[in-house]
Amino acid sequence: ADRRDLQAQVLSDISYGLKDLAKELDLVVCSLVQPNVKEIRKRPDQRPEVSDAQGFSGLEQASDAVLLIWPKHEVEPNCLGKPVEISLGKFRAGAKGRVELQ
């Protein structure tokens, strides 16, 4: 296995370990991931997607919910009054959606 495969496996093991620990202790675990910005910039609206967390598929698979943060003002200069959009890209317990934060 090459280095990327090994890294992906280690991250997957950590992700599932954190999920098991969260269940055992009845608490929430939050992980932050820097997305692949090059892929985001190729899209017309430049909104992040769950698949942008390249190399973190194990984390995404173990997650019950994935929140995506989109700083709209970076691509839409007229949106300075609405700095970010929060998108629920994955939610095992219900529907996905978006909300803008003022």
C-alpha cells in the first residue's frame, strides 16, 4: 500500500474509534477538515460538497452529520452582509438543508 492508502486507513481507524468513544460516553465529537479547494473553485457556484474532503472518506463514512461552511463573500462580492452559508451535507437522522448566517 502506498502512503496515501496508509494515511486513509489510519484516519478511518481514528474516525471509527472516535465514533465508538462518543457512543460509549454519550457525547458529541466534532472533527474539522480542510476541503480540496481546487475542486471547489472549478464549480460555477463554488459551494463545498461532502466529497471535497479528499482523503477523508473514512471520516465521512463514520460521520452521522457533515456541516459545510461556505464563505459566500469570497465568490460573491455583493454578499458582504451575509458572510457565510452553513450547509448540512449529510445527516443520517433527517433531511439536509442550508442556512445563511448574518
